Amino acid sequence: MEDWRGCDNGMALALKKNLRKSKNVRKAVSMMAVSDGMDINFTTPTEAELDEMRQRIEGELVTIQTILGDLEAEFAPQYEALDG
């Protein structure tokens, strides 16, 4: 919501409130009577940013897999003894 305070008639403030409540941004925007001069931009992360996020998530998944593997190695023998 860049420069929303500068928009006339409080339209941007109403839009900001509707966007906060809405799960569908496009629906919220289309429901507003958008005045001339209001510029709405939808931006997405760059490919490099997406790659960085993917790498970070993959690193976290490896950490989680390692922790789960350690837990399994620690507790599996105890449960196998109970089953036997």
C-alpha cells in the first residue's frame, strides 16, 4: 500500500481495511470504487528471491530430517523391544 495516505476521499484507507479482512485481494479491489489516480500494483518475488527461499526451505527440511532420523535411532529400539 504505497502512498495510500495521499489518495483522495479516504479510498485507500478503506481499501487497506478491506484488504486486511479479505482472503481474495482481487475481489476486494474490484468491490471498491477506485478513483482516478489510485495506482494498484501487484508485485511478486524475483526469480532469484524465489530460489533463495527454496534453498532456505530445503536447508530447513534437511535439518528436520536429520533430527527425525536421530530421534528414530534413539527411540526405535525401545519400541521394537515392546513389540517383540
